[in-house]
Amino acid sequence: MAHLAIAGGDPVRTAPWPDWPMHDEQEVKAVEEVVRSGDWGGIPGTRAEDFAARFAEMHGARFGICSCNGTTALEIALKAAGIGPGDEVIVPAITFYATASAIIFLNAVPVIADVDPNTYAVSPASVEGLITERTRAIMPVHIYGSIADLDAVTKVAEKHDLLVIEDCAHMHGGTWRGRGVGSWGLLSGFSLQQSKSMTSGEGGITLTSDPALDEVCHSLINCGRYREQDTVRKEVLGWNYRITELQAAILQVQLTRLPEWTARKAGNAEHLESELRGAPGIELLSVYEGVTQRAFYCYALRYTGEQSTGVTREQFCRAVQAEGVPLWPGTYPPLNRLPLYTEWEQRSARAVLGREVDLSVYVCPNADRACEVECCLFAHQLLLGARADMDDIAVAILKVLEHPDEARQ
């Protein structure tokens, strides 16, 4: 008689999982108020300013600057920090390619560091080995559910007089040593795209605690204009990266939900880990000592069972999926494997650097292993379920691990 659903047995779960985005009539009412007001935009509008201020305060920063998406939030941060043609910015191999794109858009060069195999966040040791006379900044990425080791990254940056600009696209609500991520670097960028931990469909926000940089960032999103209250009044070449009041209205409501969502996901993750800890064939990701509030975009674990059972990660995930748990294999493809530089970018690199950029020089074995054979993910909204839902996830994973012969089929 078959045990696993993929072999003909009964699945652990047939009930649906929580939907995303989560919303109710509060978001509908907020948008309706904006529509009826006739004030849909602004430079920026009052709702965008209110959301930005409250989001920044929640994360321990003085200023927030809303923009149209997470990539632009990073681009604004980089340009405000003075990153430009030929400058090198060190980034981790495991991240969405927009981390590197924001650097390339400024004719700067993303230099690709390996990750810590136990967290999938950037390896500070790998960072230090990549620093050259062109290096201007380190961009740690808080990835999936791992906050980068901000103590170690900051130490490396201070040693070499480098800027730290955080990519917080995955880490809304997370804290390091009691202070929000996004407030540890000179600047940071968050994404508010539909799949993220709070969302307005699209959107982004840059944080800083430097008043002069706040003014520059506001100019950059608003076609280079400065505001009446600005004191620097520096003319910059800016973009129209503004967010609308319709998006800001949704974000005002979503922000009220974020603390409870963050706490619920962290508690459910701890419960799930208590059920899975020590199971042969999987390893839980480590949590750095400095993390004081975990936050999740995806939940990641390491599959290590292929050598002992002959079950590949893909077979393992397909078997877990058949049990009713949407667990998926893989990470973002490591940056050193992506065609970041098209012919146009290579021409630009030759013009700016006098050479092409050779991605093959970046050797990232930890990122390669995570992408090829180890990492398994499920979406953050599963962690918004009940404890019984976490039990279903654990039962499904353990069931598959206990029946490798059926999983191999």
C-alpha cells in the first residue's frame, strides 16, 4: 500500500492555504476616499508622506521616500550616495537581479560575493576578499527569512571606508539588535510589489537618517525638483519615480497590519522548526545572534538527503507538493550565472571602465550549491496560517523523508 500521495496514497492536506495579498474593506474604503477626493497624485501626496514617515519610524530611520517600485528605491539610494560610473558595489550572489540592475543603471559595477551556506545571506569574508580601489559600497541583501550579519558587514565597511546600502526587499518588520533593518546602512531600499510582505501592487521606499540625503532622494523621485522646505536645494538630474495616492492609501492600511503579520510569521516559523529540527535529510537555516525580530518573504530550508537516499531535491519537492504543501526547489539564479551584461552594457563597460566585465571571475560555490541541490522554499503567506497549518507542513515533509523509495518514483 502506498504511503505518499505521489505514489497513490492519501495527501496530508487538501485545504487551501491563505491567499495573498491579504486585505479587507479597510483597503477598499481607503482607496475609495482617494478616488472621491480627486487628489490621486501629488509630489508626493499627503498620504504618501504620512506612510513614508510612519514606515521609517517603525524601522528606526528618520526619513522615508516613496517611489514606484523596489528597484527604483535602490537606484535612488545608490545615486543619492554618489555611486556612479565605474564604481564597484559588492552584492551577494543570491538575490533578485534587480539588486544588480540598479547598480548597472548608474554605469556602476556589481561585484558578486558568495553567501554564507548556513543563512544564504552575504558572506562578510567573501566581501572582504573582493574589495579593490574602485569599491565604494557594500549592499547586503536580507534574503528570504535571513537578515544579513550587519555587525560583520559594518565592521568590514568601516575598516575599508565603504558605504553600506541595505537591500531590504524581503525584510519588512525585521530587526537587528532591537532596531529595524533598513536603518543600519547609510540608505536602504524596500519593495512593495504584490508578492512582498506588505504591498500596494507596486511600490518602493528608500530610508535614510541623513537630512541632506533625504532632500536629494526627494529630488530624485520628482524630476529633480526640490521642495519649498528643503535647505540644501541641490539641483539634480532626477526621474519621475513618484508613487500615487491610491497606492499610498493601501500602504497606510497595510502598515497597520505589518507588526501582527510579522510576529505571527515568526511564531509559526519557530513552531515549524521545532517539529523539523533534527530530521535527517534537511537542515534549518541558522539565525544570527543579532536578529531580534525575524521576518519572512519566503521560508527557506536546506535539503541534504540526496546522497543518503538517492532522492533529488526536485523529487523531494514534487512529493511534498503532492501532499498539498507548495514547496519549491531552488533560489534566485546566482548573479554570476545571469546575463547581466547585454551587448549594450558591455559597450558601456568598455566606455566607462576601458574593459568588459567578466562574470566568470566570480566563484560562488555556496550560492551554486544552494541553487542547484539544496534550497527549498515556500511563500510567506503560508506562515500566516494557524499552528495546525504548520503541523501539516511538518507532517508532509517528514512523511516524504520517511519514504524515500516512493519519492524516487
